[in-house]
Amino acid sequence: QVQLIESGGGLVQAGGSLRLSCAASGRTFGTVAVGWFRQVPGKEREFIATISRSGRRTIYADSVKGRFTISRDNAKNMAYLQMNSLKPEDTAVYCCASGNFLVLNTQPSFADFASWGQGTQVTVSS
């Protein structure tokens, strides 16, 4: 299984930007899809974005489309989430996850992801 560690969270003002990183262990990183999720206490975990093994296919939640960009560097075993135009409602714990599935045209389910990181806190002040 791939082990994942997120970093890059913090406090930012509304309208600002943050770049989250997801460091993966293991030689199989290039064979799995990667996704980002977020969760606020008392609310369900929310899908943000996913990227295919090659990086050629991406899917975004409507709530972040046009503001967030998911990317990956398989040579470095890294995935990223560039977050621009941040809003207070983006405040959450952000987790990366990986799974052995194909990224097609529909949002993946939580069950598609086998490995999860611990998360990094993102706080957007108004």
C-alpha cells in the first residue's frame, strides 16, 4: 500500500492561495490515481479533485472548479493541490488519498481509495 503525508496547510486570508503537497512512499505511486478530499467537523467528507495515474485526466468538484488545480510528479512521488481565490468556506482538513482505479468521466467514490493521509488544516480568514 502507498503511504501518504500531506503538508502545506496553514492560515490564509480570503482571496489568497495555498499549495498543498502529498508525499507518497513506495514504488507503486505511478500506478495509482490520487485524490484530494476535505472535511469539516460535523460534516461529511467532501470530494475535491482526482488525477489519473499519468496525470492526463482530472475531475473536480463544482465547488472548486476554476480555483483549484490538482497535479502530480510521479518521478518525485508527489501530488499537489494548488488552491487559488480561497474562500472562508474552504476552511477544512484536507487529505490526499490514492487508489487503483481508472479516472474516467465521473467522480470516484470514497471506496475507490485504499490509502489515506492524516490531513493538513487549511484555514481561510475573512
